[in-house]
Amino acid sequence: AQSVTQLDSQVPVFEEAPVELRCNYSSSVSVYLFWYVQYPNQGLQLLLKYLSGSTLVESINGFEAEFNKSQTSFHLRKPSVHISDTAEYFCAVSYYGGSQGNLIFGKGTKLSVKP
Amino acid sequence: DAGITQSPRYKITETGRQVTLMCHQTWSHSYMFWYRQDLGHGLRLIYYSAAADITDKGEVPDGYVVSRSKTENFPLTLESATRSQTSVYFCASRGGNTEAFFGQGTRLTVV
């Protein structure tokens, strides 16, 4: 079965430090990849996505993720985090030619930014 | 207002009662989804729908019923609520092989 693994359930980090949230998926077939962010008591919001083209994608608030096909990874990075980045982050994948209903989520990583 | 809305935002119900969670989207997206979110389990797919009158089971469908008579609505019914169904429920919609859009969630407590 296809799956998404987020290797860290919790990541504590100090403000202005760099952070990497890891995401691996199970299949080497062509994929669409997403990172979502969830702030407390809110729904999930799209942070960034990879559909095709450049393997490095960026969000408007300084996050970036790189699609690595050989390692089946889509790690999320930010060079300097802020307190306001404290949230839960979900990686998701769907597959070319697969059902649009087949959007698979990882279990999430809670990012806690400390002053 | 454009978007996807869920109602109610909060609900407390008793064990054994039937409860329906509503979801409405304004984009005419073909796909709609219901997830539940529980600590330690992330998001788990309950049911999804590819179009009006087409629904399919997800990972955890037992105890839930869905219908989709109109493209824009996708209600989720708990036929006889149990305490294990206490959770946060999210509805989402998707118009193609791009991102899904999520509602704000319904926090359901079964006592």
C-alpha cells in the first residue's frame, strides 16, 4: 500500500534557527506532492506543492521543499523560523494516473518554535 | 462566500444518537472527502466522493454514512454515535490533481 512517512512527530527549535521537516513516500512512480500547515483550532492550509517542473518549490512565507525522486523524499525547510511558524505540518502525496480520491497524508510533524 | 464550509463547528452528542455533519463547497469540485483527525493518527480518510451519487470507503468507514445528492454538499452521518467517534472531522474538496481545500473542521464530542 502507498504511504507517506513523516519521520519526526515533534520538532522543537529556537527562534531564528533553521529547520527541516522530513517526508518520504513509498513509491517511485510519478507523484504530486504537497505540504499543508495547520494552526491550532483551524483547518489545513496548503503551504506549497510540487506538480511538475522545478524540483525546488517555495512558499510566500519563506518555506521551501525539494522533490528528490531517487530518494522519494519531499523535505520541508526554512532557514530561519519565527514564533508564528509554530504549527503542525502535514506532507501529502497523490500519484499520476491514480484516482483523485487517492490523496495520502503523513501523520504530521508538530513544529514548536521557542523564543 | 466562496470556499468550503462545515457546520456545526462544535457538537456534543450522547452515545447512541444520530448526528449529521454538514459540508458545503462553492467551487463545483468533483471530489469531496471526509477525514477524522486524532492524536497519534494524523488524518484518516473516512469516505470520499468522486461526483454526485458516487461515494467510496476510505480507511475508517465503519459507523459512518455519507450521501452526495448534489455536487456542492457532502454530509457525514454517524448513525449511532460512540465515544470512539469523538474526534475532529474535516471535510475537503479537490477539483483535479492539485491540492485539496479543507474546511475549518467540526469538533465532535460523544458523551
